[in-house]
Amino acid sequence: MPVRSGPGSESRQARAIQLFADGATWSDVQQAVGVSRSTLAAWRRDPIFTARLQAAIDQRVAALAAAGITAKANQLRILQDEWLRTQRILDERAADPIVAKAPGGASGLITRRYRVLPSADPQKPPQVSWEDRFDHGLAFYRLKLLDQAAKVAGWLVERHQVTIDDVRADTLRLAEQAGLSPADAQDAVAIAERLLREGRR
């Protein structure tokens, strides 16, 4: 049976409903609204009050869910933009006809470093040499972007600690795809392990 409303009761009930929906305790509501505990208990037994309170709680939950979805979407959008930025770097490298000739050059994960060696004979021009290197830093960074995106999206429910074995396996896989020699692949593993250790400090 609905509770009788006294002077100002409607506004106090509305205030109580809002406080309850926001997660306030009985004591908090009682103090903020200025009613006795027995009055508050009577309101809670009133089906009209209960229905209004449930509607307020549903609205609050929906608002929180929408805010959470928006925040998650923004985080994923930032990660996607960063992923696309790094992909453009890989695409531009792979489009370089000189780099593309190197083993794994089409992956974009190969960088070419030039060195100018002065000639002992001043009459001869300096010699130019180059070496192709696997870009461990960018490869590892892209792995971290994927890991972060998976966490934000909720795909990784349990906390997973990246281990040295994980890094070693992923780096060897990328090195193999890039066509690196076994020696260069081991160098890549060593650098990736060092990056992991530094990231945990």
C-alpha cells in the first residue's frame, strides 16, 4: 500500500531515490534527507517508491555502461591510430626498392644503415657499405600495441605476465618471417629480452 505523503515528502523521496541509486548507504540517505529510519524503511516498502528507485538504478547503470563503452572505444581508437602509424612506416620501408631486395625487406621490418669508409688513397673516392638490420624495437612495440588492445577490448580476461620465453618465441617468429640469418635472429632475441627487462624496471 502506498505511503502517505506529508509536506515536502515528494521532493525528499526523490532525493532519497537519487542517493540510493548513486550507492549511498541508509545512514547517508537518512542524514541527507532528514528523515527517521522508520520513515525510510516505510518508503522502501512502498511499491511506487520501489519502482521509481529501480528505474533510477537502471538509468544509473546504463549511464555508467555507456561511459565505460565510450572510454574503451576512445582507448581502442588511439591504439588503432598508433598501429596504423607504425604500419605506414613499414609500408614506406617496403616500398623502397633498395630495401625490398634485402631478405625480409618486403616486411618493412628491415632497416638499412650506410657507412662511409674513407679511402687510404686520396685519389680514390670513399667506399660506401651498408648493413641490413631487423628493427627489433618497432616489432616489439607493435606486439605491445596488440597486447594493450586485447586488454582494453577484454579479450585477455586473466592477467598474463609476459615472460622471456614469450618474447624469445615471438621475436624468433618475426625474425624467421623477415628472413634473418640464425645469428641475426639471436641478436634480435637478445635485444628484445633487454627491452623487456628495461620495461619492467
